[in-house]
Amino acid sequence: MSSMVYVPPAQTPTIKSIQRGVLAAGSAATVSAVNTAKSVLLTSGFTCISSPPNAGDYAKAVLTDSTTVTATCGYFGNAPSIAWQLLEYN
């Protein structure tokens, strides 16, 4: 006969806050302060359009510090809007 052992489930982190916005490339947004070690920034993944395309043309958003989200693009000829979500976990 085999014996069963109870293994408690791992603790799942809970979301403390969600902040959302849209930025044009080359701009920044001020957000409510977050703990950067417990936060994740998600973006829509737009690309900037240049001819010919270059590796640095991808648009991105970065959590610059605990209160700033900055959007950048390697090429500003056709600067896209970048949608972002900032999740902070407990």
C-alpha cells in the first residue's frame, strides 16, 4: 500500500495595483509609485516604421523608476502609440 502526502499549494502572488495608459514614442507618463522589484510592465509591442527597417526600430516602454513609464522608438518618422499596463504584486 502506498501512503499519500499532502503538499500545500504554492502561494500565488496577488495583484496590488494595475495602471494603464497609452504613450507616444519619445514621451513619458507619471504613475503612482510602485515597488519596482514587485512590478511588471506589459506593452502592446508596436514597431516603428522606417525604410529600410533597422534592429533598433522597435517601440518599447520601460519602467524608468518607481513613478515613470517611458516610451521609446528607434525611428520617429512614424511614431506609434504604445499601450501599456503596469502590474504591481503584493
